[in-house]
Amino acid sequence: MTGTSWDILLVGGASGIGKSRLAARLAAEHTAFVVEFDDVVSAVEAMTTAEHHPAVHHFDDIPDPSGLAVDEVLDLQIATARALEPAVLGVVDNRLTVDAPAVIEGDYLTPAVAATAINRGAGSGRRVRAVFLHEEDPDRITANYASREPGNGEQRHRAQVSAAYSHWLAAQATHHGLPVVPCRPWNTLAARVGQALG
């Protein structure tokens, strides 16, 4: 593979901060495939049950998470992300068999699993890299949701959870020695991600 500093790039970050847009742009620039991990999450949820795999079904009985405290939802989100780490590695292992670059993006990519994926790639002679986007302002995320999902009203509680999750991901990424890149200003994000990846 040529033209990138990576064969597989993991783009992690909280909901509503621009991961999908960035992944699409990077994929277009580098003729790479995009894997939206949310699709994998939906598949895992569809083929499992809360009885047999409770760790990926925390939200099944919570139709409206806004009724919970932000910290409670955050804890459930982190627990779900950790439970999905084997699925992330399955996707990475599959992409390591394909001779084409790929961008894998999603809310549920943890820095811990990204670090493991990087090591797996190195063991097979492939360049797996990871970057985590960070947005700390719930007001900005609320505005992003309003722009993206105008029919859903103001999603303030969801944005507060997302901002809290973003802080957790950033701290974990720093712990694992992975780059954290602020989402704003948007017009320089792709360039700053490129710089962070070297």
C-alpha cells in the first residue's frame, strides 16, 4: 500500500463530533474503504440476546436514556464499548487480509482496543494507526445534532453524555500513547490529523 502512513486507520471519538465526515474525507483522499463500526454494532446486537450477551444490550430496557443521570449513561456506554472490543479486533483482523487501505470509524472504538490492533498490525507487518477526535463542549455537540437530525429536537442530555464520553476517550487515548486531536476548527481537522499521525 502506498500514499498513506497507515494501512488501517482507526478513527475514534464520541457521537456527534464529525468522525464520519472525517473518515469519508480521508478515505476519498487516500482511495481507502470506510468501515462504519456502528453497522457492526447493529449486527452484533441483532444476532445476540440480552440473556446470552448482556454486555452489549445495556440499553435494551432503557428506551429513553435521558431519564438517567449523565454519569449513569456514560458508565453504560463505556461498558458497552469494552464488551465490543473483540468485534473491533475481528474487523481489523479481516482488513489485515485485504491489500487496500481502510478507515474504521465509530463511537465504540476504545483506545485500549486500538492499542491492541496496532500491535496486531505490527506483528503481521502492516501499519495500523489510530487517532481520537475530541470535542469537550456539549453546546457544540448539541448544535451538531440539531444540524444532523433536525427532526429530533434539542438533544442536550445526549450531547452532555457525548462530551463526557469524549473526555474519557481522550484521557484513555493519552494513557495509551495515542494522538488526540480537537475537532475544531473543522476546516483544518484533516490536516491536523495528518500531522498527528506523522
